[in-house]
Amino acid sequence: MADLASAKKTLDGLVKAYAAGDAAKTASLIGTLKVAITAFPALPPLFEQTPTATDELTLAREVLEHATLFAVSQQDDAAAERNFNQLRPYYSDCAGMIPPSPRQALLTGLNLLRLLVQNRIAEFHTELELIPPEAHTDTHVAFCLDLESSLMEGAYNKILAASTAIPTPDYAHFMTMLNATVRDEIAACMERAYKHLNTNDAARLLSVKSGKELDEFANERGWVKRGDGSAFVFREETAPPNAKDIPSMQLINQTLLYAKELERIV
């Protein structure tokens, strides 16, 4: 009981430190609490029915929720995945043992978005199967479903537009990564589809707001501007094929050789 009371007090400190953006203190308290909850017998996989089982499970779930959110805020994708995997049993196996978490939809959606950004589509759909159908309409989950649909359709403009309508700032890190991937895909299509493209049209296709941002992106791609700076040149104009370019004598000699070999075989 004393350990549980101490853990609750430490959790209060963690909540305040995370809200205040104190990364060092948040990381330290998460480490302390993760060690503390290992002493709770009610946690999975043991699930011992102790008098304080509900409090132990609820506290452990909240610790792992903050650990996942903190990992995302620090752009530590591996830690975010590890923490969510530890958190998942509290949303599934413990569903009837403790009250629902107000953060469950947020974190479930965050996990779906991470899988989508990492192009782990099969795992995305596997996770989706584990989510109750009624939860699919939640803002956080529905946002990820719409993104996946747009991605499969190749509707990249919808994905770029979605970055301005994220349901929570916690999604910003993964949306930045997804936008970068989508812009690279659009740029690759532009390079194949056009020999040259007006800078204004390029900015519109890439959903870039400023000339500086467009120039930075173009430099990363190695794009070259036309002399007057009005367009990007992806491929130099080439003259149409000329009859003189056809190696006629070589073709004639090869044809005669084939005919001679055929005559010899027959």
C-alpha cells in the first residue's frame, strides 16, 4: 500500500512535468515509475486479485500512456512503439477490470498513424482489426483511416491538406514525416511527367507556401532552374530521332548474316 501511495505521488509529479514540457524530469520520473510498477502483482501477465488491483492497473496504464506520449514528443519512434506494446494489454485484456481511459482513442490513433508513416500497412490493418467497430468513428481513429484511404488512392493533396487539421498536436511529429514522404513521391512523379515546370505550378503541386521553402526543397532534389528562374528544368530538350541516326548498314549486314545461317541450316 505504501508503494502504491508513493507511486501515485510520483505519477502526479510526472503529469505536471510532462504538461510543463520538462523533458529531463519527465524522463527521470518515467524511469522511476516503470521500476516501481514492476512490484505490483495485479499487473499483466499475473493479474493477481489484490485489494488494490484496480488502482495498480489504472496507475500502470497511465504511466505507460505518458511514456508513449513523451517518446513521441521526443521523436523517439522505437521507444514509442515499445511503450505502446506494453500499454496494449491494458486496453484489451484489462477492458472489463478498470474504467476506460480518456486517452485510449488518442493513443490508439497515434499508433495507427505511426504504422502508416512507417509503411507497415499489413500491421496497420491487423491493429485495426483489434479496435472495436464503434471506435472507428472516433476523431483520432477516423483521421488515420482517412489518411490510409487517401494514401491507397494516391490522393496526396488530401494528405498534405490533412496536416492542417490534425485532431491533436501529438500527431504533428508523424504528420511531418508523412508529409515529407508524400512530397518526395509527388516530386518523383513531377520529374517523370514534365521536362520543365513553372515554379508556381511546382509550389501548388507540392503545397508549398513560400518561395524559400520551395527553393530549399528543390536544392535537396537537385533541381535546376531555367535562366530566368521561372521554371524548373528536369530534362533537357532533345532533338527528335533522325533517319540518319538509324544504323542501316549494320542492320542490313545482320539481316544478311541471319539469312545465310538459315540457308545453311535448311
